[in-house]
Amino acid sequence: MSKFYKILFISFILILLGCDKRSLVKVTAKDILDAVALEKGKRAVLINVWATW
């Protein structure tokens, strides 16, 4: 059982270290599409469909 707890502990530490500390900014679908339009012809942009719903 101790091996399980070691794996659980290491996983927990990695999850905590992997979390991003940045703040979220509220935007609308139009804001997202406008930002994508700025990149047109420069590089590929992947958009999550749910972000524009």
C-alpha cells in the first residue's frame, strides 16, 4: 500500500506544480474571432468550438 501512497503523493505534487497561476480574462466569441482574424495568413490557429458558442 505504501507504493500507492508514494505514487499518489508524487502525482499530487506534479498537479500542483503544473497549475497555471495566470488570471482568466472574460472575452466574447467576437473577441476570439477578431484575434484569430489578426493571424490570418500568418500562421495556423486552432479554436475550440465551445469558445465561440
